[in-house]
Amino acid sequence: MPKLPAIKGEDLIKLLKTMNFSVTRTKGSHVRLRSEDGRVTTIPLHRNKNIPKGLLRKIIREDLEMNLEEFIDL
């Protein structure tokens, strides 16, 4: 099983924008994104901290509907 990379919220948002996600709203330190096919996710932007591994796994598996290998290839 590949190792999950440490990633910051800003970097994840840039990646999602290349996957046709667009920002629908920002509330506090959280950014909500929606794709053209209806998938929705919320990304926390807490200073320069990395997204916790468990939350990143949840975003990849449930929100993006991808497996870990597909995400790492991107």
C-alpha cells in the first residue's frame, strides 16, 4: 500500500481545481469545493499546517470517490 503524502490545504485545493472542482464558498478557515459531476468536499486551511492523515484519507475515499493509488498518481 502506498504511503499517504503530507499535504497542505492550499496545495490540495490547487490539485482539486485541476480536477474540475471549483470553490463554492469560504466560511472561516474552511473552503467548500464542488465538481461538475456533483461531488462536494470541504478543505480546512489552518495556517501552514498539513491536513491530518485521517481527514485526508476520508476526503480521498468518500468525497473524491477515489482510491489511494489514483490520488497519489495525480
